[in-house]
Amino acid sequence: MVVVLAWMIAPRAARAELADPASRAVARQLGYAGVQAYQEGDFATAYDKFEKAYGVLKVPTLGLWSARSMVELGMFVEASERYREVQRLSVVDGDIEVQRRAQADAAAELRALLPRIPMLTIAVENATSAELALFVDGNAIASALVNEALPINPGRHDVEARRGEERVTAQVVLDPGERERVVLVFAQKAAAPAPSPPTTARPSPALTLPLPETRHAEPEVSSSASRHSTQNTLGWVGLGLGGAALASSGVTAWLAFDLKRTLDDSPACSAGRCGRVEQDRVNEYATLRTVSTVSFYAGAALAAGGAVLLLTTPTAEAHDVALTVGPASVRLQGRF
């Protein structure tokens, strides 16, 4: 025991790693405690002591024992990095022979450890590395390492790949020295739907409203000319608005008819009732029917009012007039 402790903590550390005397004393005590715990098989305690000591005094001997504790705890990857770090430490002062012997031991133990480190290859299907986020045991892994062998500690590991809101997971258990490949499969992206062909409105039979023949007397005073102009303008405005409303009624009526036929063909509809999956279309159908009906009556009223205003405008001639209403048009015809 005394020989081991004396060999582990050299009287003086490398000049580049010098610490104050109090810190070196604490590091030496932590190193003694770590060796004792290691020899008693308490590797978790040994690891804790060596890590604290090495953090205060970075010398090859403490780094070597820290790496050995990691190996006993199954931390193969961390231990391999610590072995490499120990070999890179500068030794220019103190007990150089002891410290260089620790570096030589670190190199030999690293060579023995490398074949025991498991290797895990993560493959992904139906997704590119650019759109992925990879995680192993909750720790992010660079997506560029897809299909590359990754050194990993032995034991069970959770592997996860994310693409936007999609997640694919897998679990893998690796023994020392084992090589494993796990494949994460994403669902294929759905192809964009083909555009619907344009629909053609189906005209409804025209509705003709005959208007009585009306004769108007010639204006006798100058104020009649103003009244004639205003009434004539209002008549044409009413006729135009009515025609637009009737045209809108015809279009919405056709849309409602087409939607009704779609609902009748839907497997979710039966005997005039539809399931919840078609509720949005049912609501749309009811709205189109309401708009069509309101537009028809409003258009007919406006068109009839406009025609009456035109027919009752004071003129010197008689007019034979008929109002024709179609699903998308309104026509006033006759002799003026």
C-alpha cells in the first residue's frame, strides 16, 4: 500500500501543473483515499476521489488511476479519453521517472481497452441527415454521424431520431466489444394531392317575369326633367344590383347542388344523415343553401323595383318590356 501511494503522488508535480501547497496536500489526501477505495472494490468512491484530486493537480499518476476507476464503472469511452490526456501531459520536473512510467502504463492500458469498447451504428430510412436530430440516452449526437460507427459504453441505450414533430426510437443493449447497427425508419412523406379539375357551372332554367305595358306622359315643366333623370338612374342601379344578386344566387345554388351530390356519394352519409367526419361539408351545404335563397329573393326584389322605376319614368313613348332572370344573369327586353 505504502509503495503504491508513494508511486502515485510524486513529491513535486510537473512545473506546468504546479498548485499551491495547500491544494497539493488536499490532492494527495484525495489520492490516498481513492487508492484505498479502489483496492476495496468501491470504484464509485474511488472515481469521485480521483476526479477531485486530478481536477486540482493534473499529473499522470492521478489521471491514470482516474481512468482505471472509469473502466471498472463501465465508462469505457470516458476512460479512453482520460488515458489519451494522461499521455499528452508535460513532465518536466519532479519525479519524472514515476510520471513517465504512469504515461507508459496509460498507453498500454488504452491499447487493451480499445477492443472492448462497443461500437454503435445508427442508420435512418426515409429521411436525410440534414433534416434530422439524433439523440443517444438524451444526449444530442451530430446528425452527420448517421451510418458511422460510434464508440459507446456497454449496457442499455435509448436511441432517438427526430424530424420535426416525428419521433422514432429504439433500445439497444451492448456487451463489451460488441458491434451493433440500429435502423430507425420514418414514415414516407405523403405525395402532394393532384389539383382538382375546374368545375363548370350548370345553368338553371331562366325565370321570365312579364311586366305590364306602361305609357308615360311627356314632362310639362323643367322639374320633371330632373325627376326623370334621378328615377331613371335609380332604376338602372336597382336593376344592376338585382341582377348581380340573382347571378350570385345561381352560382351558390349550383355549388350547393354539387356539394349535396358529393355528400350523397360519401360513405359517411346514409339516409340523409352524415357522420361527424362530414360535418364541415354539411355545414357548408346549409350555408350555401341559405345564401342562394336570400340572394334570389333580394335580387328579384331589387330587379323588379329597378324595372318598375324605369317603366314609370316620365317619357313621351310607350314601352313594351319583359324582365328575364337567369341563374347568372338578368335581362330587360322590349321596345323603348
